[in-house]
Amino acid sequence: MLAPPLWTPLASELTCCPLWLFSGCLEKKETFDGSSGSITSLAFDPSGSCVLAATYDNAAQLWKVGDGRLKEILTGHTNKVTAAKFRSTWHQAVTGSRDRTVKEWDLVKVACSRTIQAFSYCNDVVCCNNVIVSGHHDKMIRFWDSRDPYCTQVIPVGGKVTSLNLSPDQLHLLSCSRDNVLKVIDLRMHTVQQVFRAEGFKCGSDGTKAVFSPDKRYVLAGSSNGTLFLWNMATGKLENRLEGVHRSSVNAVAWSPSGVHIGSAGRCQKVVLWR
């Protein structure tokens, strides 16, 4: 199903952000500097014109694609920022931190518009319409409505939440946790619909990522042994193992919107592109 990989060296915990152009092969386009701490997550705005980064220097940073200059620094967190995502519009963003807060940002005013006391340090966030979903160290997934000051829903999982991923149709949420389990949550019923596990699969860090495929037929995650695990949504069974390239824990995976390519990054300071 997937041919042998193409890969290019890239540090997995960076203090700068290289931007790569893909047109049949990977080509380095520009580098964004400005962080004194590791960059833990990256997100493009809906138009693809801005990049938002979560950093370990207690801030999120916003760059404009094309000029390589740091546009804004979002300060206010008192501990490492572990997640940063745009809302559905380019002028709003959400960040999560180890300071046990989730913050909403007005990017026009470059100001925090709301601070949510989240009870436990946050490893990841996703945004769906007016709802923010946060995954936490205390093994809880929490739902926050932008129009309501309180947590509206809590779903417990069996381990520390390492990542959250929203399905393309925004009907399902994929969680990955330190008990080495992936769960698919139905966002209409707020119930766990599917559970994925496999022999040999183990989360390698508190930031291990798992993602849906663009057509929502598969879920994908990287393991501490360097193997990528691919599960079939229809059958609930393990479909494939992609191994032999990464020699250390795979912490991040991504699926191209076309569904043709998969990207994976590990502690061995290498990004691998699979097709």
C-alpha cells in the first residue's frame, strides 16, 4: 500500500522552524528563527499564509510565510507551551500549556481574550466550531465552549493524553494516551466508539501523535521502537506496520491532505516521507 520512503534529515526538537516545499521532492524554502526553546508543535492558518508554533520558552510564536520574519509573540503562559492551533479563522488561536491553562488569542490585537483554568497540564488541543477540546496529564479529555465559562464535558481515558486529532468531517476525535491505546470518540454522543491497540505499540513520549487519514479509513501512530502502526477503521484491526527506517521513538506523524503521503519524525533527528 505504501512504497519505500523518501526522507530528509531534520531535527525533531528545534529552536528554529524550517519550512519545506513539496513538489515531487522536498525542498527547503525558508527558516523561521526566534525561539530560544524547543518548538513542540506547528500549525498553518486556514489560508496557509501564517505558521503558529508552540515553544518551550513559555510562548507561542507567529510567522508570516514568505518573509521569514517573526510576526508576533504570544506571551502569558508561565510554563512550557505544548500545543498551539488556529481556530477556523486566521485571526484567532488557542494554546495549551504545562501551566494548567488553555488560552484563547485575538491575533489582531495580539492579546489573550480568555484564560481557561484546565486543572491539569495540557498536552494537546483541537478546535471545532465554538468548542475547544484539550487533552491532559490527568488522563482526561475536556470540552470547553467559547460561550460558556465552565467545562461542558469530561471524558476519561486510561492514560495521560499525548495527542488529539479531529477527523476531517469533525464528527470524531482521535486520542492517543500513555497506556498505549488509541480511542475514537463520537463527538455527537461524546462516547468512545472504537479502541485500537497492538502488540509492540508503545507511546514513546508525552507528546506522541496519532492522526486520522484524510478519508477517515485509517488511524496512524508512531511507536517507541521506531515502527509506524496503521489500523483500519472499518475492521478495527491492525492493517500494517511500517518499520526498518526509524531507529528510535517516533513522536510525530502527519498525513498529507491528498492521502498520498505520510510524514513521520523521531528522536533520531530525521523526518521520513512515505508514499
